[in-house]
Amino acid sequence: MSTRLVRLVTALATLVAALALAPMAAAGQAQPANRTNIPRTADGRPDFSGYWQPNGIDSHSLEEGCCDPASLRMGNGGGPRGREGFKSAVVDPPNGRIPYLPAAQAKRNELLYAVETPVKKTDIEPEDICYPLGVPRSNYRGAINIRQTPGAMMFLYEWTHGFRFVPLDGRPHLGTNVTLWNGDARARWEGDTLVIDVTNLREGPWLDSHGSHYTSAMHVVERLTYVDPNTIRYEATIEDPNVFSRPWKIQHQFRRNPDPNAALLEEACAEGISYQLRLDIGRAAVARGERKMHTHEE
């Protein structure tokens, strides 16, 4: 074989190998969505700073929405469609239902009886006696102000002046003997997605007003990704082996408040103002034999 032919064959083989590897290299690279038009910080990370409003989710019930039929008919941007046009915020499992273990479902049913006809303070929904909302519920109960630095995120909430400090510096989680209302959060970047790992959650808050309880074994992984410059997709994967039969996921959106003068309002909570009256009504109902479960049936 001539030297010229050898060089030609070698060149063709090199070109074929390069073309074969090109798609594999492209597939292995994380391609950020909306690379050119989402807000970015000086170091090139997505900038989530601003005032945001949860959209497509209802804090009253992740599965069913609220108790007002008119608002249910309006629907939302969540998962599978439920009664009155409401879409469950639960996107996995596909049926839009929280996958309780049998004992945990029985406890939830008891909580739904208790919240409708309460006879003691612990029968009242935790939000109504001013407890912090925990995670992920803090992210779908009122306005949110996100402040961002290269090493940390701060989430400020309208409800009861709540806040979360979320470091991005790779520090380890706290020891398991420490539990906090909003848990212990540690964040990292996966391409243009902010991933927040939350452990050390204190037992007590509910995930919604429908008795969706959990224990201190709950683990939450949150993912925030820009859909467009004014919309963040929020996902939370939830697991608790004491309560749920499998990990499950909720999804909704944060919509940016475009008002340049936006600010968090004063939404304080005064413990004791309303729950005593509810106890009086609940005790009277139980005394009459009218104990009932909270549902959305008309």
C-alpha cells in the first residue's frame, strides 16, 4: 500500500471515530434550559433572587385543593386531575395520592376527625396554632423572598416571619440528635438546577391541612429550575419510612412578582385567638354525638 493511501485511510478512520464520539460527548453534557435569557449571577449561576408567589398548589390539601368548590373548579397547574377540576400537586405516584402505610393512613383519618371536631389543643391543625410550617410546606403558603449569594441562599417567608438559611459550601448535615422546624438544609448545583437536601426535620407540622403528618425520619430533596425568566419549577421528593410506603413527589411553580417595590407583608399569627372557640364548638359537637371527619364532600 502506498504512503499516500495509508495517510488517506488513516485520516478517514480518524474522521469516522470523531463523528461517532460526537453524539456521545454531547449527550454527556448537561445543557441548561434557557441558557441565554434566565437571570444569572456574576459567577454564571442562575440567580433566583426576587419576590415569588407559589402557583398551581393549595396548602389546604395537596391532593384535593381547598374546601371552596368555586376555587376547586378553577383548577391549577399541578398533577393528575381531581374533584372539581383541581389537579393534585402530587405528580408521583401517578394517581396523585400520598402513599401512606396502613397505620399512617389510619392516623391521618383520626387527625381528620380531630381537626373537624377538636376537643384538645393538639387536635387543631398545627398551622392554626402558629407553628412554623416546615419543609416543603413553607414553599406553598404565601409569598417568598429569595436572597442569593455565592455561598448561601436565604428564603424569607411571609407566613409568621419564617426563614431558611441554605448553605452552598459543602458543609455536612447536623447530627441526628438535632431537629428543627424547617430542618437542616444543604444545597448544591446540578447544572442550572439548585438541589436542596433537607434532613433533621422536627415532627409536628403537617404537609397540608389534611392531616398529612410525618416524623423526624422524613427526608426531602428540593429542586428549583428556571422554566423562563419569571417562572421557577419547584419539585420536592419526600420520603419517610415511618409514614410512607415509597418516596413521592410534588411539583408546582414560583411566579415572579414584577413589582419593583414588592415586599413581604405582615402576616403574623396570634396563638390562642381562634383555637379556643374551635375547641368549644368541637367539644359541644362531640357531646351531642356529632363527631365527624373533615372532607370536601358537599
